[in-house]
Amino acid sequence: MKIVVTGTRGIPDIMGGVETHCEELFPRIAAMGHDVTVIRRSCYVAENNKIESYKGVKLKDVYAPRKKSLEAIVHTFLAVIEAKRLKADVVHIHAIGPSLMAPFARLLGLKVVTTHHGPDYDRKKWGRFAKLMLQLGERNGALYSNEVIVISRVIADILKTKYNRDSNLIFNGVNAPHVSGKTDYIDSIGLSDGKYVLAVGRFVKEKGFDMLIDAFVKAEMYDFKLVIAGDADHEDEYSLMLKRKALDNGVVLTGFVKGEKLSQLLAHAALFVLPSFHEGLPISLLEAMSYKRDVLVSDIPANRLPELSADDFFNCGNIDSLISGLKNKLSQASDATIKERSYDLSNYDWNNIARQTVEVYNKVLSRQ
């Protein structure tokens, strides 16, 4: 089967939840014997990342303007044309913005699978017109895809309620952690084992990192540091403000990290915090759970995983609730050992997710 993937910025080592999803999923599908091509946005491909394949997945770089309001739609339009040229059996479009091109792909005679990673029109960074386009993308994906994949029950309910569209529920996944035992990276940035709180994500308003900084300062948990791992895709007024606020309040900013550096941060954190106003199914949360970390997350529907407990949540957007949660969690942190928790993550196995995704492709092709 020949599968062409678009909607993602690209793989490997490109920041973003959809990007992490694709980096884990498609090498596994390729290893099952399928011909997989991921079409990357040229503006995200660094000099050291200009490669033609990654773990059995072919990579094709296609033009995208580095402008957040245009890059997804322009790139996906060109990627769909490339998928037709490659004679794809299935074109798999990720996220609702790029799904705007689902009817165009169908018009070209392509079989289309879309993955809805979350209602991006709820993100604070988008203006009114952009939100309308994202809502239209969601509609086009729901109405014109041969099959739709959703990553959470919340999203499945949205599509059923708004468009009467049935979907295929396939969760995001998480790998078993590879804990090396090293501490050289956290040592180099002034962190001590079990003495910091970790947040991970892009520097955008809906992640709530500015509120997290304010809450951490007001919580006065002086034995701990706050660490935020991530950066902005597009530097803007908010990301610059966030960096200034972090600097003024002694917050450790690591930039975008993966691999061994991220592993060390997760392995030695006292607490993982996700204060988001909007998520699909956050891979960063699943990663923290895989490292048996204690967690504190906003109580938005996407974060309400059945594997979590009531005291793992705070009221979204409520700084007093977040302060209370931080104090409660950190007061339980032992000076001697990091609190470890066991979570049942069997629903989030990437190998099962790959098999389920191929089953969706086969369902589409069986209708020919």
C-alpha cells in the first residue's frame, strides 16, 4: 500500500504534537511493509535535517511559506498534488486546518483519511477569519474524508454531534521510557533530582504557561524550581512576553528538547504540570505518565484521562485552584525520593495504534 502523509510540519525532530505523533506512527507502518511518504513543510527543514528518509519512511520537502495563516493551507494544497503525482493509494491528512483540502483531494480521485487532533479553532492565537477557516476544515474533513480518525472520545463526540459523522477512535501513543540514569544535562542547567516542576509545550497562549509562572511564584514553594521545556514556532508578542516573565522570575527555559535531554528532565522531575486551555490528547502528558511522574493538569475534557485521579486536576484558568494544586502536590514530595506512580498505559501502545491505522486504510480501499 502506498500512503502519502501531509498536514504535519514534518519529521524527525520538528516541534509539535502532530509531529511527534507522525514520527512515532509512520515508521511503524513502514515496518509493516507499506510504502510511506511524509511530505514536510520546507520552512521547517533545517540544514542538518535535509534527509531523504527516516526509519523506512520516505521524506519529500514541499514549499510552505513561513507564515502561520498561510503555511498549512498552501502546503497541503501542493502536497495533495504531489500525492496524486506519486499515485498514492491513500492520502492521510493530519489536523483540521489541512483537512480543508479533503474535497480537493477527493476531486483528484484520491482516497482520503483525515485525523482530527483537536478543535484548533479554540486556540487563542487565531483571529476570527482563521477560526472560521479551521471550522471549515473540520467540516470538510468530516464530510469529505473516506474515513476520519479521532484521538479522543471528546473529539468523536464533537464530530457526531455537529456532523453526524462516525469516526475511528485511535488514541495518541507513548513509548516505554528509556531512562539512562544520567544527570549531566540537568546538572548543566542547575537542576537537582526531585527539586523542580516541569512543563513541556509550545509557547502559545492556550498552553497557559504565563499563568503557571504566576501561580508558581505565588505558591512560594522555595525548595523547587520551575522548568518549561519548549519554544515558539513563530516568535510573537506572547512568546516574547513569556520569556521575559520567565527570566524575571527565575524560571529555567530549556528551549525545544528531545531524546536524552527530555528523558532526563522527565526522569528527575518532582511534578509534571499541564495548565492548558486546549488539547487534543496531549502526548507530553502521556510521556510524563510513562516516566511514573506525579501530574497536575487542567480539567479540560481532553486531559481527563481515566488513568488519573481527582486530585490530579485543577480548575482550568483558575490561578487559585492551580496554586492550591501545586502546594498540595509539592508538599507531598519527599526530600529523599521522587514520588513514583504506576499508570495503566495499555491503551496508548504505538504498535497497536499503527495496526489500527492500517485497518482504517484497508477499510477505505476495500470499498473500491
